Amino acid sequence: MRHRHQVRCSVRTTNKHKTPGVTCNSLLTKMVVLRQFWTPCYWYDDVREALNAIVFYTSMLSVIMITYTWYVLNGGESSQFYMPYFETDQATSLPWVGSFVIIFMLLLFASSILVRHGVQVENRGMMLPWLILIGMILAYQLYVSFWLLYSYYIYLETVLVVLIDWLWMSYNAYVWLAVYSMYQQIQMKQNPSFDYIY
């Protein structure tokens, strides 16, 4: 699904001193990655309309991970190989890893709110923290899935866990592309193409 946005600006001389004047025409075609967005419950005709769903999804992801991390730090269950903190030691590595995850998820929560505000005021710089953080999550999910396959290949349920992880990772990538498409739309509005005609 691709969206075409056409902008062309021509800079023309308007007087004998050759002072340029700007006129814009719909001639230059630019593309964005996604035009529409799908969620399990609703179809959005425009990625901008899906912004609230994306912000809600990443905010709730942050809240759930912070809650689960706090639960594990206080002695909660994490003994199965497919759980996030399976190979962390409760006495040594878990406090450091847990603290990092809580800080990371707080940053993701804040960047989700920043994305919403950035789209409203058309400031694409406010979308970059979210794009970077979700990109890091995607890289981590890919690493963990291959690590599970390599380390626990003798267990058949590993394949199911990895397939679920890849499915979730694919949806996260889809959400990332939707926000990147909004980034592209704002960028195209702010960076028209100029031709100098004398």
C-alpha cells in the first residue's frame, strides 16, 4: 500500500532585478511506505488516524513490561526458558537488567506521548526517539529468537515460542513502518523540491 504526495515548487524571477518568486505545482510525486493501517479490531484508511491506537499499544506495552519487571524483581516467577528474565541471576544480574528495562520502558512511554504531539504539531524530530527505541526492541526480539533456537533447539516447544516471537516482532515492525510513514508525510510537506527558472 503506497501513498503518493505531489509537491513541486518553481522559483521564478519576478522583476528586472531577478528577485525570485515561488510558485508550487502538483508535479513531483513522492512515496510513503504505508497509507493505511490495520489493527486486530479496526482498519484505518490513513496512518494518521491510527495514531491513537499506536500510542495506546506502545504505552500499554511499556506499562505491562514495567509491571512484570517489578514483579520479578520482588521474587516473581521467571523460571521458564521463554520468559524474559530466564537466565538472569536474582542476586547479581537481575537488579541491573531489571533497572535498565524499567528505564527503557519509561523512555518508550514518554516517546509514545511525544510521537502523538509531534504529529499534531508536524514536528518530525519528536518522532525519532520512538523510532529508535522500537528499532532497538525489534533488534532485541530478533536476537532472542535466534538465541533460543541455538540454545534450546532440542525442545520442540522452542519452535512455537520463536514463531510467536516472530509474529509479535512482525507486528512491531508494521507499527514502526506506520509511524515512519507519518514521518515521511511530514518530511515531504516541509521539504518541497525547488526548480530555478529564469
